[in-house]
Amino acid sequence: MFERVLATVRRIPKGKVATYGDVAAASGYPGAARQVVWALRSGGKAVPWHRVLGAGGRIRLTGENGFEQRLRLRAEGVTMTGDRVDMKKHGYTFRGGR
């Protein structure tokens, strides 16, 4: 399961984001948003983990990790208001199969 989830996260292009739920569904595991979190924790820095957000585009990470996520997203041109990303502008829609 984790490898499939990580492969899905790798499909999110620079400057775009997806929610944990979107990644779970696109990986073939609808409703498994929490498992996406675990997969990202196991994936290391080789996956663009910073492009995955909570529902509604909210940054769920706190402390240094949340700060790093904001920095990485801003470096990719992603705009935010508070702790939320503009999903209409930056949300990624997965197309096709897994």
C-alpha cells in the first residue's frame, strides 16, 4: 500500500497540491487518508511530501515541519492565506489510472 501511495504523491507536479484524501482515493484506497500520513512518514525526503495537505488545503503540520512545508510550497509559487492553500488555483486533479 505504501509504495502505491508514494508513487501517487510523486505524480503531483511542482506548484500543485493535493489533500491526503485525494491521494488515498487516487491510490485506490478511498477513505484511507490517515494511512497516507503514515506512508509519507516512511517515504523520507525522496517524495514531495510538502505537496500533500489536509482537507480544504490546510497545512496540518506544526512546528518546524509546518514551517518547512510553507517554505517549500512558497518556493514553488504556491499561494496561501494563513494556513490554507488556494485549492482552486493550486489543487491537482489526478487523472487516469494508478
